[in-house]
Amino acid sequence: MTGRAGRLPRAVWWLVLARTINRLGAFSLGFLTVLITTEFGANTVTAGLIVAAFGVATIPSRLLGGVLADRFGRRRTIVTGLAGCALAQAGIAISGSVAMIAVFAVLLGLVFEIYEPPSQAMIADAVPPAQQAQAFSLLNAAMAVGGMGAGLIAAGVGRWDLRWLFVVDAATCVACAVVVRFVLPADRPAPEPTGDAPASRAGGSPWRDRSLLVLLVFGTLFALMYMQVVMALPLALEQRGLLAADAGLLSTASAIVMVLCQPLLRWTAPLSHHAAMCAGYLLLAAGLAGLAIAGGLPGHLAAVVVWSAGDVLMFGRSYAMVSSIAPEHARARYLSVFGTSWGVATILAPLCSTQLLEHAGPAGLWGGLSATCVLLALAQPMVVGPLLRRRPIHRADRHQEQAAGQ
């Protein structure tokens, strides 16, 4: 299933719809600590430990999603993961003690990311290499749009009863699973490894593929910067005398930019992955430099618009690069390994950003991240490209790399 040139397959649009529905309910986790402290009287340290345990559990969850998707099918794995999330969310809603909430929070973490690798692998299966960056970026935009709606739902339901936030989240997981089950293509038999591929690429672990590890390192650096912006922005605004709540306005503006910039991805399609990533990093650097010198809210808003444009250009390309080096029978596993970069970044970002804010202030934080982006832009043609080109090329990979512009 490759779809006509210039038009994404229907399966992609259904995945985007399902992702938007699911994201509409993904607001409850932000209120988990509040539920633990207000409903059960636990201290903030206990609440923080439970949320941290959830975060750690999401890393093996993503890896499990990759294994299940390659062995048992994309659609089946997506439905299983969403059903698990619904059950865990419902468990949190009916919990009668902190211990029960802790158990269900960890269980939620263990199924929370199962959805990601098979949905990404389904895009890689259905979309030609030349359009994969656009399709992956569209999936990211769906998350941003769903996030805007999620905030509005949270504002309404949260005033009623915090437990109902988790009930609504569970309901959106069920709705998403229904969409996936009845409208997406049925699972195909798993492809067999090609006989000419080496062990590390034919049936062994993706962790032994040097090309994937190179992309993982740089993907983790990008994710770490992205998460620092998300987590540090409210604190940085407060330090500059603005309202921390203005971060919500800026995130809304970012989501709008992500949607509006989607058609522009067709213009950049002829660029190689490395050229597009380099341009994206430079846009990120410009946006972060703007945050470093911004004084009022309009300056922050302009900087976020530039930064978000760079994010649009890069997000889809990074996953398209992973898809281009992955053997067909192991696509989901490759994408799941690459996706662990976000779990690592989520753990490290609060530690890094708070330390930088404390010792260097907002200007130092944003300026340092901007300089890092410039270095990563230079690394694309000087380090990443040469390292990937030196990997062994086999018959199963040759067509993918040529089509991906590598």
C-alpha cells in the first residue's frame, strides 16, 4: 500500500484522527500528583516518586511495543496498548489508596507507549520514502492539536472531580482503539529477514546496528533540548516577571504553527534528510536565541513561532531516517529503540533545565541551547552523514537509502 504520488494513504489520515482523539484525553497525567496529594493527603515527595515511577516504566513500554508490532502485527498491538491504557486509567479513577494508585500508575507506564512504535511502523509500511517525513510530521501535529483540546477539557472536567479526568482519558483510549480496529488495514504476515543481511540486521537486536545508535545519540540530544523548552518555559517566564500561565498561550501558538507549516513540507521534500535536519537546527537556534533576548510576551511569541517551524522540519525527518535504515521485518523495533530518546530526555530535562535556570538564568539557558543547536546543525553534514554512509549497504537497504536521499 503506497498511495498515489503526492497524496498520503487513507491509513495515515485515520492514524492521525486516532492520535488526535487519544491526545484529547491525555491531560490526566498532569493532575496525578494533585489527585494523590489532595484526595489522599500524601506529601509531594510521595506523589513525585509515583509519577517518576510512571515515567521510568514508559521506556520498556515503548520497546515492548516494537517487539509486539513486529511479531504480532501493527493494528493488533495498537489496540492492545490502548486497551491496557484504558484499564489502567480506570484503575486510577477507582483507587481507594495511595498504594493502589501507585500500582496502576506503574501499570499505565508499562502500556503507555505501546501505541507509538506500531503506529509509526504502520506509516513506514504504507507511505513511500519520499513522503514519510511529511506523514510523521503530520502525526506530530495531531498531537499538538489534540493537546490544545485536552487543555479545554481538563479545565472543565477538572473543576468537577479530578477522578473524572482519568475516566475521560480511559474513554478516549477506547474510542481510539475502536477507530484503529475497524478502519485501519488488517495486519499482514510478518516479513521474513532477507538472507543477505548480517545477523545484527536480520534477526538480532537493533541495539547492534551502529547506524541506529548514531541516530539515537543525536535524537536524544534533540529530545533533551525539546523537553527542556517545554519544562523550563513556565519557570523562565516567571523569572522575567511574566505569568507562568502564559506558557499555555505560547504552546497553543506552537501548535498552530505546526499545523500551518504542514503544507510547507512539500517544498522541502527534495532536500536530503541531513540538509533538512541542518536547516531545522538552525531555525531552532534562531528561535532559542530569540527567547534568550526576549523581554515581553510578544518577543517570546515570535521566538516560539520560529522555533516551532524548525521542529516541524525536523521531527518527521528524524523518524524517516530511522525508517530508511530499518529492515522491513524490524521496523517497529528500530523505531521503538529510537523512541527511547524521549524517555531519557523526560528524565534528564528537569534536572538540566532547573540547574541552568538557577545558575545562568533564562538568558543563559536559552542561549546555551541555541549554541548547542548550531553545533548539532554542523554535525549533520560533518558527523552524522559520514557515519551513516560508512555503514555496510545491502540489497535490502539500497533502494530505501536512494529514495530517502541519503
